[in-house]
Amino acid sequence: MIKLDNVTLSFGERQLFDRLSVEVPAGGRLLISGESGSGKTTLLRMLLGFVLPDQGKIYVNGEQLLVGNVWRLRRKMAYVSQEMQIGNGRVEGFIKEIFRFKHNRSIAYQRDKVIGLLEDFQLGSGTLDKDLEDLSGGELQRVAIIVTLLLNRQVYLLDEVTSAGSATQANDRQLFYKPGRQNPDHLIAR
């Protein structure tokens, strides 16, 4: 569950949010749409604790997001950025590296599951052998979405994922597929 309670945020003279209150229950989805510069990405960054509201409170699973618990609460979330800067090397190497991070080591890398998701997102198993630099922006974003699904988080924060192309839109159901969990939360900014 994600809850924003009377959140106000300004940058200088520009107010992005004025007493914004919204709740996304477990299993719920929220699509945030608006013009460029309206604060969609800033809202997601606020949920991750990178931007603090001027006023109001943010809750993740009933627990207030604070400086002291932000790292622990982030482990419950997966974020896909609108601008993919994944790095270089082969796709499979990148995915395996994610599973070597300290907080992901308890999750086993399952190549068959990866291939299944690649197929679901119309990328194909041959994508694992491709260099990241050779993928389009939409393909990179779909790889990032696949990684977030494999990490089995409770909350997905997806920033402009509908820009990843028709393959992502055609497989919308995959954005909400959650292996091993019944009630993930999703916030999508576009």
C-alpha cells in the first residue's frame, strides 16, 4: 500500500503539489498522466525518498517514509526510469549482475524464467546474447521491466514505460505480473 497524506512540494516559486492525498491499496494501480514538467517523475522520486516533501507524509505498507528507514523501504520497491542508462556488456551479464547485489542475493537467477519474460515482451531468447549498446531505448526499458519483475518487489514505480513501444503496450498484463505475490502495488507515470 502506498499513501500520500497532504503532500506539498515546491521548487522555488513553483508549486508541484498542494496537499496531495492519494492511496493505492495493495493490488491497486495508479496511472499518473500529465504534461512534461508537471511532476510525475518527481512524485516517483519522492516515493523513493530522493525528494522530501515540504509538508505531508508518505507511507509504504503503513510505515511512514523517513530518512531512517528509506533504504529498508526502498527494498520493497522496483523503479524503472524513463531514461535508461544501463551500461555496457551483454544483456544476460547485466541481468545476472543485478542478482549479485547484496539485497538481491537471496533471489535465484532462473534463466528459463528470464527467457519466458523475454518472449512475453516480444524480445526473444536471443536478446540475452546481445550487447546492451545495440538495443533500442524501448528494448532497454523492456529489459529493465523484466528485471523488476524478476526481483519480486511489492511496489513497482514505472516512469513513462508506455513509451517503450507497442510491444510493451500489447503486453500490458506483464507490467502487473508478479511472480509469487498476490497483491503488488503499481504506480505508472506517463
